[in-house]
Amino acid sequence: MADTWSIGKYTFTSRLLVGTGKFPDFPTMQKAHVASGAEVVTVAVRRLDLSAKGEASLLEWIPKGMTLLPNTAACFTADEAVRTARLGRELGMGDLVKLEVIGDPRTLFPDVVGLVEAAKVLVKEGFTVLPYTNDDPVTAKRLEDAGCAAIMPLGAPIGSGLGLRNPYNLRIIMETAKVPVLVDAGVGTASDAAIAMELGAVAVLMNTAIAGAKDPVLMAAAMRDAVSAGRQAFLAGRIPMKLHAAASSPLTGLIGS
Amino acid sequence: MPMQVRLNGEVRELPDGITVSGLLAHLGVKAQRVAVEVNETVVTKDRYEAHRLGAGDSIEIVAFVGGG
């Protein structure tokens, strides 16, 4: 049986979700998306530049068949996030939203109070809400209780590439939540993605780690493999850690004994 | 008679009683690629023809851009 996962009414095979920001150009982004094998792609909602005529549309460069996940990035209040989510739904014709309510411009850490408030409104309006949240198990529970379809705790600040700074909290969230837990933000390189999956994440969402790499297309392929390897290792069940050696070769039958 | 509105944060003069469709045509914007909000409420595409803008309206026209 295929190893699929679901959020709301959507079912996916790939456990890597990718972004569309900060790529050097659209053709590179498109190649990276294909190389990543991702089925879900995030997009942002912004005022149309009314002075720019005939600009290339982002949507034309997103591979056909990918599911759009509009975000509410850079919204600092629940109200802004709700309005942005509604506009994203109108633009994308889907009910998925990556809900962000940011509390601090320097770290881009979420305002979890505003996040829960916005989540409640959007769930009531029929959105499939994927909240970007802190690595706090209690907030994760609040979001789940609010009806969110998934929980997306950060590994580290957005775009920081610091990897998973609090794997223990992430694991607690993964063990407790009844909805899928996706690690969103903080991944710097392939091993970070593998670690997230080994911990038991259902999927990993990243943008900068791919878009900002020297070779985004190659990094996208690396991330695809890392997510897949991490998932398989999680399913296989790793050995317990021990302080001392446990020989792999027999200790008997040695010559000269 | 022109009327004043706020469009994407900027004060603009528009023909009195223009509809959302009219505004998009006036701006040369393809309706399929944008979403429109008037006074903090989304105007769905099926209402573009019917929805007339009024003086003092606050209009937001948005599109998808790259993001994570």
C-alpha cells in the first residue's frame, strides 16, 4: 500500500511541501519544484502592482497538478490574517490556508494568541487550516481543539537555516497531536529534513533551504531524498542509543584463542 | 463626476458609479488573476459586474506572489 498522508479532504504521497519565494528566477523555481517531487506549493497574497503591466504570472510557472497552499505571511493581527486567507481562497479556489500570524518582526515568531483566534474564525468558514506555530505543545493542542487540520511547528525561525532547535518539543507535539504534524521553517540542509521525518513528522515544509541554495534544483532533489530517507527510517524504527559499544561481529571463534 | 477612493492604499479618482468589472478593465487587469476586496469584504468574481463602487471605498486588488 502506498505510504500516503491526508489533511482534511486532501491526500498526498510526497511528504515535502515547497515554497515559491526567493528563487533566482521562475524557470529555476519550476525545475526545482519538479525535482522536489512535491505536490503542495505555498504562495503569498500581495497587492497587485498597478504600475507594472504584463508581468509574468507566478502561477504560469508552477507545475500543473500541484496543490496551492496560500499563506498569510507577514500578517501581524488575526484580522489581517483572516482577510488575507479569504482573498487567497478567492484567488486559488481552494480552501487550504497556511495560517501565519506573526508576533515579532525580527524573529518572525508566531503570535500564538492571534493564531488561535484567527484559526477559530477560518475553521468556522470552512477553511482547511494549517497553522504555522511555535514548538509549544500546549499551543499545538489549542490549535487542534480549534479545528485545525494540521499543526505546523517551526524547526527554527523562518529562513534561518538553523535546523531543528528543539527536537524534544517537536517530538512531544508529534506524539500528542491527533492531526498531522508538519515541520515548517528552519530547515537548512538535507539532514535537517531527514531528522524532522525521523522524529515522526508527517511532512516537512520549506522554502529558503531550496530557493536560497547555490543550486536550488539539486538541493530540491536532495530534500526529496532526505524526506523519503527520514520517513523510511522512522517506519523502520531506529535502534536505541547506547553509551558503550555493542559488537556487530561475533566475539567468539577468534583465531589464536 | 469623479469620485475619490482608496485603491491599494493610494487615493485615486474613479468615474462615479464604476463597477468592479469596470475598474479592472480601466486598470487593464485580468479578472482571473486577481482577487478584490472592498471595505474589508471580498467581492467574488460573480459579483464584479453588479458591484458598484462608491466614494470613499477602500479597495484592495491582490494576486499571488512567491512566498513560503
